[in-house]
Amino acid sequence: MGQILVVDLSKEEIRTLEID
């Protein structure tokens, strides 16, 4: 149904998780 934005500060990474 949408997306969740996850920011990992320890790795300086940004991820988007797709959820139903």
C-alpha cells in the first residue's frame, strides 16, 4: 500500500521498504 523510508545513520544509508 505504501513505502517506508528507513535511514541508517550508522551506515549512512537510506532505504525504502515497500509494504502491501
